Amino acid sequence: MLATGALLGEIEKAARMISAGSSMGDEERLLERVAAGDVESFAAIYDRYSRVVYSLAWKMLGDPQTAQEVAQEVFEAIWRSAGAFTPGRGNARTWILAMAHHKSVDAVRRQRLRAAEPLSESHVDDADVVGLALERVLGAEVRVALASLTEAQRAVVVLAYYGGYTQQEIARRLGIPLGTVKTRMRDGLRRLRGQLRVAEEITE
Amino acid sequence: MTHEELRDLIPAYALDALEPEEARAVEAHLPGCAECRDELSSLQAVAAELAAGVAPVEPPATLRERVLAVARPRRLAVVPSGLWRAGLAVAAALILILGGITLVQFQRIRTLAAHMGALSARLAAQERVLVLLASPTSRTATLRGSTQANVRFVYDRATGQGALLVSDLRDPGANFVYQLWLVAGQEPQSAGVFRPIPGQPIVIPVNADFRRYQAVAISVEQGPQGSSAGPTTVPILNGTI
């Protein structure tokens, strides 16, 4: 009887695996259906992510009109290339938000190119730039995590992620060697990873 | 660049803070390096939290309409592949329960069920082509270029549904994939990567507003992800849509 029970458990597992495609989460399955052209699943993804995608784009680009254009670009890319998402590698949320950031960075760089803002002639104080970039970052966990970095690490991570600057631009901007930027970026991200993991465990 | 040099670029890659040529070097390195892939996926998860930490602003309702207008519903219903799979699972379970089956047999059935799952996915893709071909507004483009192959692109501007049909395309080589591009003006956008299956035609579904594109192209790229920026090699096949 015991063996039968174990076998039935296995069967159930297999049945779930077969009917779900694999051991995917809810959002991964949604993306799979988007790839197959399911409009309702696409609408569900939009409803879950439009706010964070739009907010990130607005924060990085500084105006709602361009943010709308970028958000539209992001969701069109999701619709078009959901088939390129591989459930085994990373989760749907990370994939979608990486796409949102990537498109926002592209737009920020286009914006800067159009404005022809030479980095060396920028008169904005770097402390202001970091302060500006941190504005409206309100998520308590993220705020606490960012606060745990050294000031030097925070500046590099914030300028890169929210400012859309490359590490070479950051080195020029802060007048420090590229190697230093790389080290601060790596150490900063690793510390954030530790902090955010701790936060996750506490809320569980 | 050495593995150590590329590994040092992973944090900046996760933050989209590399110069384009550096990003391409990392992308070429990733498929062959599990260590860098793991580091990247864990740092990308951190980056995702930075996105989620931005104070939320509600997007205008008009944005939702515009975005969803891109995804148009199909005209004909297609048998959902999920039903197929569920039916298979129930059948497999019944056989097991009725037969008092050994674990070896069970494993065999499981393997079979996995094969059938893959088959049902292929069937769904083929059904999609049938639906497309049945549509009075669909068109077909034949891709031509430097390689011998039978590759066609079927698309429907009215529904935004399309599919690439591939047969007799040679293997791109280990570590390489074919990448399909939709081209609007000078801007190629990726529509997915694929590898041919010897002796079998394959179907790659594509959803897009085809009114915006003038051409489709296929290039050979580093696998498994392909290129994120645009073709890095001269496309081997091209077609006008």
C-alpha cells in the first residue's frame, strides 16, 4: 500500500508537470500563453506590470510622455518576444523588469544624445545627481538596502541603474579609475543582494 | 577577453551599464559559462528589486488601450493544447491505477507523456499555421539568400499573427542558433531564436503588428540566447513583407 501511495504521488506530480508544461510558476505560464498569442494572458501581464514599468520609465526619463512611449515599447517587446523567455533561466518578473530597464536606458541615452550633453561640461554636482536619482525611490526594503551601502557604492549603483550611465561614463563623471567603479558596483550589488534576501526571509 | 575580464563585467551588465561592444562580448560568453550565467541571474534579480522600489505612479488608461491594440485576437478558435495535455495525464494515471504498474514501466510512461507534451506543443504551432493559411488576409513571403533552404514567413496584418516555417535548413553548428528579425526601416527587432530539427519541418510563432515592418531576416548568432542588439552577422536569408 505504501508503495502504491508513493507511486500515486509520483503520478500526480507527472500529471501536473504534463498539464502545466513543466514546473513553472503562475507568471511563467502566463508568458508561455502570451508567446502562443493569448491576448487575455497579455492583458494580465499588462495589469500586473504596467505600473512598475511606467513608474521606472518616468523616473529615469523625467517626463510622463516619454515614459508612456517607453512603456508601450516594453509591452510590445514582451508580446513579440515572450517566446524567447526560457522558464528554466530566471523568472518572469526578472525578465520583464530587465526588459523594462533595458528599454528605459536606451531611451535615456537617446535623450542625452539628442540633447548633446557632453559629460565633461555638466555642471550638476554629483551629490545632487545621486540625490535626484534617489528621489521617489520609496520602497521601504529597497531604501533600507540602499542605505546599507557605503556612500561611494551607492553613488555608482544609483548612477548606473536609475541614471542610465555606463560604468565608463561614471568613471569620467566622478573622476575615478574605471577599475574602482567596477569594484564598487560589484561590491554594492552583492551587498544589496544580501540585504534584499534578508528582507525576503523576514517577510516570509 | 578572458573569463576573468568578462566575469568582472557581469555586475555592470546586470545594470545595463556597459558600452555596446562590451555587452556583446558578455552575451557571446554567457552561453558557454554557467558560473557567469548564475551570477548574472542573481544580480538581475537584485536589479529587478531596484525597479520595484520606485514610487508607483498610475499609468493613464489610454496606455492600456494602445498596448492591447497591438495584440489582436485571432479570428478562429484553436483547440487549446492544455486540454490535450490534461487528457493525456488522466489517461496515463488511469492506466497506472488499473494496471498495478512497476516503477520502470511508470518511468517509461512518463517519458512517453513528456514526448506527447512536446508533440502537442508542435501540434498547437501547426494549428496556428492552418488558422493563418485559412485567413483571407494572410500573405506568404519566401526567404532567400546565401543558403539553400525552404523557409517561408506567413503573416496576417489584420490579426497580427504570423509564423516562420522552416525545413531543410542546415545545422548552424554547436553553440550557434538562428535568430529571426523583423525589420522596420533600419531597426531590426528580434522575433526569437531557433535551431532546426533534422528531417522535421519547424514552426516558429510570431506576434507583431506587421504593418510596421518591411522585411524579415535570419542571421546566425551565438546561442542559446542570440543577440539582443541586432544581427551581429550578415543575415543568411531575407524576405520582404
